[in-house]
Amino acid sequence: MQAFLNRPLESSGYANLYLDATNLHGRLGRAMQVCSRAVVVAMGVNADGRRELLALKVGDSESEAFWGEFIGSLKERGLTGVKLVISDAHKGLTNAIRRMLQGSCWQRCRVHFARNLLQRVPKAHQGMVSAALRTVFA
């Protein structure tokens, strides 16, 4: 697993980079206390248009420092030429993208956009708004 996650990235160009995170709860340490941990993932779109898992890391939080370290490790492995980064609008993440991937464009993930939009729509209208949004993206 480590060989896969630490492989060089310079042989393939990844113009599009997806960054995402989730928080998982698990028991850690000798006391087996339940702790929340951030799991971050990087997916690149290769020259053939297929998505590839580039990296996965577990940390304490989705802070700008953690994201910056994660993106920095991708760059150390040879990631260059990123034109578009697609992610959630988490402040730590967007700041790290702006700092670490200068010259690339950023786009909000449509799944997170749709979730946030539907949170602001009354339940009675969510079906109609959701259908309209799917039409826009189609």
C-alpha cells in the first residue's frame, strides 16, 4: 500500500485534481477512546480521462496546515500541471489550494454545492429544485 501511495507522479499529467475529506470515528490508543479523524483523498484525472487515486492521508483535522502538507506531498512526488482543482469550499482547504497550487483554477464540487443549496430550500420545493439543478448540470 505504501509503495502505491508513495509512487512518483511525474510520468502522468493530471490537469484535473479532486480533493475531498471525510471525518471518521474510531477507537484509538490504549484507552480505546473514540476519536474523530480527518481522512483526505486526492484523485487525479489522467490523460485518458480516467480518475486515479493519487493519495490518502489521515490527520487530526481539515486545517489549512494539514491540507498544505498533503498537497505539498503530492508536489514532492512530482504532481505538476494542475489546471483545475475541484473540492468543497472548506476554508482551510481553499486557502491551501490558493497557496500550494498557484496558477490553477478552483471549482466548487457540485455534490457539496447541491447539498448546501437544498439546505436553504423548503422541503416542499426540494424535488423541483433538485430536478432543475440536474438539468443544469446535464
